[in-house]
Amino acid sequence: MTQPRNNKSTVTKLLLVALGMFGFGFALVPLYDVLCDITGLGGKTRAAYDYQPTGTDTSRLIRVNFMTQTNDGMPWQFWSEQGGVRVHPGELKEVTFFVKNTTDRPMVGQAVPSVVPAAAAEYFHKTECFCFRSQFLEPGETLEMPMRFIVGPELPKHVQAISLSYSLFDVTDLAMAKPSATGGE
């Protein structure tokens, strides 16, 4: 009779391990976000920046490249008006991004930004960005989305180019559970 008891014990242990792995996987994204916020790793940019003009460094130009991508399962089209711009540190700049819902149903998307090199993230400040809120689009709808930013004059001199990348995710199910989360209301 020890054999069935050992099997039951093994099955219980395996179920607990699987449940623990699922819980860890579920908690990994929020833990990573906290780690990035604390350490500045991952090139994450912060929320809206309160722009206070402090002077423009006209002695140098920084190239800011824009990259867009949609996550797997996100059927929208997503692009920037320009592939990049040149800015003087301290200069406020506005660029435009676009999304198009290519489906036959209403959807909600959320853009997540990342900055490379990661060390430049603390000097890249967005005063307005579509990434601060979710975007609700009807079937076939196209939306023009402005983004205003400033590259801080404190940016180290050796950094001459910054790449801002946005990944667009389908958050329709999550947003429909919380209607106030959409930007379309």
C-alpha cells in the first residue's frame, strides 16, 4: 500500500510546483517593472514630464530614432510619421504616430515604450504621449497620436543617438473589464 501513497504524494508535489511556476510567471512582469523603476534598467521612460525650459544646447544635435512594432496577436498597423528627428538637447519637439484598427471589431491597444541606450532613458522626457493611456479604435479607424519630448541637456556628451521603440499590445479584454481605462471616452 505504500506505492499509491507515494504516487499521491508525488502528484501533489508536482501540482504544487506547477502552481508555483504559474504564479511566478504571472508575477514576473510586475516584478520586472518594479526592478526597472528602481534601477533604471531596461530603458523604461517615466510618466509625463513637467517641462520647464532651462535652455537649449545648440552646440550639439542628438539623433532620435523611432521604431514601432505590434505584439503577436495585435492586428493593428502602427507607424511613425518620421523614422527619426534631430534635436538639440533642451529643445521641445513634437512628432506624430499613427495606428489603424484593421479588424472588424472595436479594440483597445496600449503602447509600451523603451529607450536605447538604457542610460539615456533618464534624460529622455515625454511631456505628452499616447503611451500614457490606452487607445480605443472602432473597426477600420485610424488615429493620429502626438508625442512631445525633450532630451535633457544633461545627456552625456558621448551619447549622440537615442532609439525610442514602442511595442503595441492588444489590451481589449483587460480594458473592457475596466471601461475607464480606455482613452476613447
